[in-house]
Amino acid sequence: MQLQEQANRLYRTALAYLGNPQEAEDAVQDTFLKFYEKAPKNLDNPAAWLTRVLVNQCRDRLRSPQRREVPLWDALPVSGPEEREELEELFSLPPEDRTVIHLFYYENYTTEEIANILNVRPGTVRSRLSRARARLRTLLKGESG
Amino acid sequence: MKYYKQYMDRQALSPEFLEKLQNRRPRPKSHWRQWAALAACCVLLAGVGAWTISRPVKTPPVQMPQVVEPVPEKEKIFVLPQLAFRDNTVSKRDSTLDDVAAPAPLAPEPALAPSQYEPVSQAQVAEPFGGEIPEILGWGDCEILSRAGEADDSCLYVSGQAQDFSFDLAVQEGEIPDLASEGGEITQVCGVDVAGVKQAEDTYEISFMTPEGSGVFYRVKGEDGPERASALVWALLAPKGD
């Protein structure tokens, strides 16, 4: 996969996690630096490795007391009220839950793959998904999985 | 999700950012700098040598011998970081059937059967510590075993058993069992967030990500668990030379 494609994929995941474009860019940059310097030589699945490192980066950033919350739709404008409504609904979830939703519905990862990326048990992913689904009934209307 | 997907599809990194990312790729090391540095050193040495030979010789003035007080070697001050631990034993005691909002305690992994362990070389265990197991860890009397099939270049999963304590250590590139998101207490050590949980009266767990990108999980069972956990944090995070 090309660098551009990978970087944009990671950027969107970081946006979903952090909800802040500047922080998302920083997380992507740090992830690639780690990849260049530290990635094991024979990676079976570089995309999953990158996502795992990115999620850890995002987690660390969320813990920083200096971080400033900015609604994502203010920083990256929406094209209409429907988009805004869906984003507001999704961003009302805790970061870990909306990341699971993003990886499952947007990136089309399976629950096992997400568990591997987030380093949690598959059962934890499934419970996060069902908890998020319960809160996002309108948003997920018509989605399968 | 239609509008969310539509929105995310539009989000992309700028070409300038991507170019910057591309330029951060490590380049093959060129040796010309090393040769230039070596040549500069040679020139400097030759210059100093020539000056020493050509300078006029002065007779040193006669001096009475002086007693020189030996300067005591600077004593090394060694302070272990004080780690904080979320006390899961308290939440377990306090929780009732009605208390559904209480955070779920972290369940320790079930112990593996002895047949699921295999010997591991000292070199493999020492690798995360730069090639030598630090004495401060107190692993000298431990029998250290690896989980069968789980030790490779990017992952180390070992367990140790001594008379008065035992431990499990996992070190894995880019991965970390996340005690922090499960409510572990955070202590910052050398700029790294170390999450700690006290799982039982004598069982302590910590996890953190090293600046090099290795996830570390350490579980110590023993009376002096917090100190042993601190020692591991120190061994992996303290600036080298301390």
C-alpha cells in the first residue's frame, strides 16, 4: 500500500479518536517515525502494526493535561446539517468506543482484528460495539454487522 | 453512517504534510562525514604535535611537593520512582450487586500449565535492557521461563519464580496491555505514563510504552511488589548512564 493511502487511513482513524486535526497529524507523524525506526523487519501486516502504534499514540495524547478540545466540525467544516448531526452523535461517545465504531464500520475490520489492534480481548470489542450501537441507533440504522 | 463516511472520505492530509512524511524516511548512511571528521582529527593532531615540538623549552620552577587531597568520587544517588497503583482490591471489596457502575476489576490472566513454558536464554531476556539484566531487578535467583512459542524478535513474554516473589514480563513492539484505559493510576516517569494497578494484596501490575515504541507489561507477586515494579520502570526508562 502506498504511503499516501496509509497515511490518510491513519489520519482518519486519529481524527475519529482525537477529534482534533492538528493532534491527528502529529499522531500520524509520530507513528511513521516509529515505523521507520522501530518496525520489525518481517511484518505480516504493516497496516495493522501502524494502526496499533497510532492508537497508542492517540491514547497517550488523550491523557495529556494540556490538550484542548475543539469540535471536529468546527476545525474541518461539514457540508450540511445531516453530516453535522451524525458527527455530533458519534463524538458524544467515549474515544475508545467511537474508535471501535470507526474501525468496524469505516475501515471494515473484524472484531478479532480490532481486538488485535487495540490489544484487548475480542469480547471487549464486541461489548464496546454493542454499547455504542445502543447509543447510536439512529446513526446505524440500515448498517449491517 | 452514510454522512459520517462521506465526511471522513473528504478528510485527507495535505500534499505538503505527505511530502514531509516522505522526507522523514531514513536514508542510507553516507560515510563521507565520518571520513571528513577523521581527516579533521588527523589535521588537528598533526598541528598540536608540530606546535609541541617547535615551542621553546622552559625549565619548570622548583616547587615544594604538595599533598593533594584525594577527591572523593561523586556518590551515585539512586532514587526509584514512586509509582501509584489503582487499588482493585478495594473496588472488589466495596462492590455490591447493585453497584453496576463500579469499574470492572482487571482479571489476571489464568496461569499457564508448566508444560506451556520453555527455557529462555539469558541473552533473550537481557535484550530489552540493552544486553544485560540489571541487578536492581533482583532476578538473580529466579528461574526464568518463556511462554512456549511466544519469544521471537519482536516479542518477549517471560515469567520468573524466586523464593519470595514471582513475575510476568511482556515486552512487545508497538503493543501494550492497556491498564491505563482500564483505570490504572498514572505516574509519569521520565516523560512516560506508567499505569499501575494493585490486583491483590501482593500482586501489582504496571504497563507503559517506552519512548522506543515497545509496550511493557509487568506483573509482580510478592510483598515488595511496588519496589520491584519501580525497579523495572527505572531499568527501562532511566537515562542511560544513571
